[in-house]
Amino acid sequence: MTAQLNHSDGPHGAPVARHLVFVDAAHQYSMAATPGAPVLVAELAPEEGGGTAAMEFLRREDTAARTVTVLTGAGAELALAPPAEPLASWAATAFTAEFEEYLRATGIPEAKDPEISEAGLSALGALLVLRTHTGPEESYTEVLVCARVRSIGTLFTRVTQFAHAASAGIAELTHRALAAADSLQDYVRIENTAYLNPESGIEIEQKLNLLDEVSIWDLSKRVWGAVDRGEFPGFITDPGYELTRWHFVQHNFEVLAPAGEIGHIAFQANPDGRYQLKIKKFPADALRREESFVKGVVVEDGDFEGYLARAYPGLTVRQLPGFRRTRFDVNVQSLATGHCFGIETDEVTVPDHAGRKLKQVEMEYLETRRHAGMDATTIDADMDRLTSLVERYLADQGITTERTFYSKLSFLRDCLEGSAAEAAGA
């Protein structure tokens, strides 16, 4: 029987028992099984007051084994003598040296079972995390499968969960989890199919205007460090894609008509001399805005107005000042929901309007990692919680902010209006 999937925005309830399961990689991929490969189950520290989790991310220190159970292909269950103290078991692509020494000291592979071989042990990988929620009579276990391997740690994604008696032992739970581990398999074993954007073509973004002078590079580094240290509860940096850096030289046009096209069109310069066209449609600054892109645009002799007249003859446009934009993104993921966001700190300067500058931190929804129980209706609540965490962090750093939807389009309009007012007063 499969338990109904539960959802949680944060810790609550009784402790969650957690186990890390090492098995032959042939359990996840179409490859020959290695003879003599057992299943090792390491008991991890429980999660106090834990709820359900769309993902778990285990760094080396998070894999500390309290007890270890060996399950052989012949059906034997061997409980090893526990280590003297919790012992880090896994480091990205291999057992830690101290864990290998522990296995040998306990007689694995030689003495405990002749079926287990050195080659069998080397074939193992960290495949599953089991999260067991215990009730008075019936319990349930979440099954999270390895979805990303990086040098800094291993990411696991929930693919199913099942109900069971509260008395069920670890061997039963492991065998049931292995039987169910192929759920959503091509969304966890193929990295470029791992994500879904349920609102494709819509930009969802909350903004904080930075009201104090601050280095956006220094600020981005500090935010990254704070997330890494666990100061943003429930969020982790995206493993292997923690920080991205951007620079844009952009030529801008406001779309004034027709009503359904109001917004702006921007030509973003590429190193090869072509442009990416960014088209945003929104009648007013808001959380959601329609956004699309056209790549590889060729503009002869820098005639942007001529290009728009030919490619979009039905639009009424006016040219706005061009700008330069530098942006540093700290990419984060919600462990509870699987939603991914960018904490994007940018600085915009306008060459034709000296002294005009805009600095913002933008929380932008990017995508959701596919998992059992995925729920797009939680995007806004997750973004609001992340924005509040960023606000609180910046306030603690002595940085004054203003929550807003203030767009680059509104900023450029204000540049023009400010210049016009200054000229009128001259």
C-alpha cells in the first residue's frame, strides 16, 4: 500500500528516522550487475521534528553512520558492530577511507559472508535515502533516490513513499524501497530531464531595492555563505551551480501599443555580434510578467528601430536609454518543495544618464525539481518565505531595503522623466 503523500513547509512533528542505502549502480542504470555486491544500510542521525522532504542533500559530514546493516543477495541480514562514534561513510563517489577501514575491521568482505567481494563493494553507490515517520500503529517511509552527484555532496529526490507497520525492520523497508525506486526513474537518473516549469513563459519575481551603497559582489558572496551555513532554513545552494555571474549590454524599447503587447523589448548584445531579444509584456509592475526570448538576432548597422519596424510592424515603440547590467545569482533550492530560485543581485548603470544607478536583489522562481508530490501552488509561499529570509539577513547586515516590483522599465522611464525635469528647471 502506498501512503498518501504529505507536504511540509518546515520542521514539525516527531523525529524522522533516516537511513542511507548503498547498492550496486545497476539498480538505477541499465548495466551488468557486479557479483558479490551487497546492500549496505547506514543509519544516519534522525531529523528532529522533521516533516516530509522533496529533497535531501548530503555532504560528507551528513553521511555519518551510527549503525550499519549488510543485506546479501542470498537474503542474509548482518548487523555489524557499530562504530565507536558516528563515522562519515560517503564522500561524493566513494566510501571514505575511515569507513572502508571500519568495514574491513568488522570482517567485510572476507569473514562475514563469502558471497561479498571487494569488487562488489567497489560497485556500490549511495542510491537511496529512507525517511521513516513513525506512528503508534502505522508508519510511512519516504523513498528518495540519488539525483545528482557532485564533489561537494549528493542530492536525493523523493520518488514515492509507502505505508507499513510501525514494527517493520530495516531489511523490509530497504527491500520495499528498492522495489519502488524506479518511480520517476528518468527524472532522477537523467539530469537534463530533472526539472519542470509549470508556468513556462511567465517570469515570477519579487524584488528588494537596495537603499544603501553596497558592493553587489561582496553582498552576493555573503548571501552564498549564509545559505551554505544553514542560515536560510529549508534552502540549500544548488549543488554544482551555486553562483552564476552575468553581464549585459542592453538596448531598450518601450512598447506603447497595442494594449496586449504593452511592456518592453530589449536587445542584449552577444559576443559574436548578434543579439538576444528579450520581450516582456506587462501593463504594470507585478509579481508575474510574460517573458519570451529570440536568439541569434542580426541587426544591421545597429538599426534597432528599423529591425523592430520590419519584424514587429504592428507595435508602437519608443526608444529608452541603453544600460549596462552586472548580476550575480546565488541559486537555491527548497528541500521541502523542490522549487528552485535565484537570489539575484544586480547593478544597472545608464551611460547616457550619469549618476543614475539601480541596485536590487531579485528573488526569481526558476523551476521545480520533479518529485513525488510536486505542487506548483506552493511557489508563491516559498518565494515569499525566501524573500523574508533575505530581507531579514540584509537587515542584520545593516543594509536597508524596500520590497517592491519596481522594474527596469520603470527605472528607465524615471531616468527620462528626471532628465526632463532637470532640463526644464535649468
